[in-house]
Amino acid sequence: MKNLSYEESIKELEQIVKELENGELTLDDSIKKFEKGMELSKHCSELLENAEKKITLLIEKDDNSFDEENFEISTEE
């Protein structure tokens, strides 16, 4: 699963949801699909978290040039 891209993971997750919603799986198969879906969901979250860490903000300076700053999410409310 580590080799799956975000898009591939989402596509597979969507397929699992369709299969579960269909209601034709056995209980054991439904549980296996649910577990696989949870793994894919976690993988997607990790990919998004890693991408977020790479995001930088470009700040325009007075001389029309740009500086890069690390993107940080404020957890304060």
C-alpha cells in the first residue's frame, strides 16, 4: 500500500465503499473490505499530512521579488 498514490488510494477506497453499500458481501468479506478501507483511509491521511509539510508560502516583498516560508498551521483558536 505504501506504493499507492493518493489518487490510486482514493479510487480503491471509493470501490470498497460501493461494494459495502451494495450489501451483497458476506459478513466476513464486509469486515475484510472495511479493514482494507480503514488502512487506505489512514494511508491517504498520511499522504496528505506529508504533502502539507512540503507546502511553502510565497511572500511578495516590496521589490516585487518573492521569499519562501514554510507553511505552518496555527492550532490556536
